[in-house]
Amino acid sequence: MLAEVEAWLSRRTSSAADWPARALLSAKGGATISVVLPARNEEETVGEIVSAVRRDLVEAVPLVDELVVIDSRSSDDTAARALRAGAKVFAQDEILPELDDPRYDGKGEALWKSLAVTTGDLVVFVDADLREFRTSFVTGLLGPLLADSAVGYVKACYDRPLLGATEPNAGGRVTELVARPLLNLHWPLLAGFVQPLAGEYAGRRAVLERVPFVTGYGVELGLLIDLLDMLGLDALAQVDLGRRIHSHQSTEALGGMAGQIMHTAWARLERQDKIVPLHEPSARLVQFERGPTGHRPLTRDVGVAERPPMATVPQYASRLR
């Protein structure tokens, strides 16, 4: 590990316990805070998360000003349960509808569109599939931002056990097999991030609106690389939130996720002149399943689309004037 990264680790890594809610309220001053949950078919967990944030961080300690769920084309009761629990709920396709395009889908699209319907100076993103959720996930991510104006973006880190497994990090398969090797190879300054694909992170609006958002599963990797390039390592921080329990995807689904992450990395290698591309990478991933007559190929599209920095979108810019 680079000496610069070792120094960053000790300087910019903290624990959720370091940032109690009442102390953050004193540090908040005139800043406003939005908490955003992107959600697709998360009826089992979204209501509990929204209720906990409202109880602890809106009513008991008035730290959060805005609690928003972006319903990303759910086919279940996600939107209704989030609304009953006290969140503002927006359908992804109803936000900036004039910019709708079938190529743009997935988590990154929901996160990008959330910037257009929230107003907080600080924005906290929390996945909606978390089990055993604790509001220290929110306060932990806010702590470094409220304590130091030089910090622009904060990532979560935690143990990620598989449901029913005893290994503390058995759930981070794409991180260990794809994302971490890519970062160590090409962006070694990011090697100190324990969970580079963590779905929980927070940033200053003025920062988040200046970077593009990959619309699929590459959004976390893309943000981390782009913000390092824009802000430098010392403006990034990470907070240990303890343990994260959530539902897990099949190996086949993780293969698709890995493909999107590799496409996201390729685009940034090219953009930053780290490679000389001699071909366009294929957006097709062939996988196999066994059928009655043997193995059957299944092809999925793992190409990623990318939304431009929100600050460059005329509809958003006009709202700010």
C-alpha cells in the first residue's frame, strides 16, 4: 500500500460511534440534510428503515430535513409502505420525464434523479434492502462532512456476512474478485477503501451534482474514481458502520454486476488516458444454465449508460436560479 494511502487511512477513517446524533445536530448549523433510499421491490424492508430514520433523526433529534424514497419501477408494495412510514415517495420515471430513455435504468439512475427532487446541502444515500438497520448508518456518514468542510464525500465500510454464514465478509464477492483488483491495478490511491462498492455513502450536493452517474451497478465505482479525480484523496473519507445485513443475489446476477463494473472502469481508464483502446468492449455477457439437453447459453447486456453531471442539465440548472 502506498504511504499516502496509509496516512489517509489513519486520518480519514472513523467509526459510527464517533458521531452521536446530538453532537452532529450542534455541528449542523444552517446546513440542510436529505436522506435518499433508492428502492426496487423492497416492500419487506423499506418501511422499517424509513420509520427508524423518522423516529430517531427527524422526531427525536431533528437532524434530517428531508427523507425521500425513489421508487425504481417496483412491482410490489414498496411505494405504499414507504409512504405510510413517512417518506416522500417519487416514481423514478416521473422525475425529469422529458429525459426518459430506455437505456437509462437501475440504481444509478434513481440516485441521479434524486438530486432533482431533493434540496439538502448534504445528501445521504442508503440502500433500501438493509436488515437490522440502525440509524447510525446515517449519522456515521454525516459525521465527517459536518466536522470538516474539506471532506466532500464519505463511504461506508462494514462487515458483509452472507445470511446464515459465519464468515464476516462472505457477502463481498464482487468487491474482492473484481472491484478491489481493478482499483489496486489502476487507481492505487483508492486501495484504502474497505468497501469500494458500499451502497451507503454521503456527499455535499455541490460535489455530487458535478460528477456523472453510471445508471447501473457501476455507479459506486464510477463515483469513487471520478471524485478522486475531481477532489483528491484527502477530500474522501470512510466510516466503519459495523455490520451490514441484506439480501444477496445469485452468482449469475453477480456476473452481470461484475460486467457492468468492468465497463465502468474501462470508460474511466479511457477518459483518464490510462489506456490506448484498440477495440470497443463487447456489452454482451454469455452465461450458461443446464437444460434437458445440456448447457444452454444465456446472453445478457452488461453495457452501462451514463448520466451527465446534474449541474449541466438545463432543467436542473433553471431550478437553482
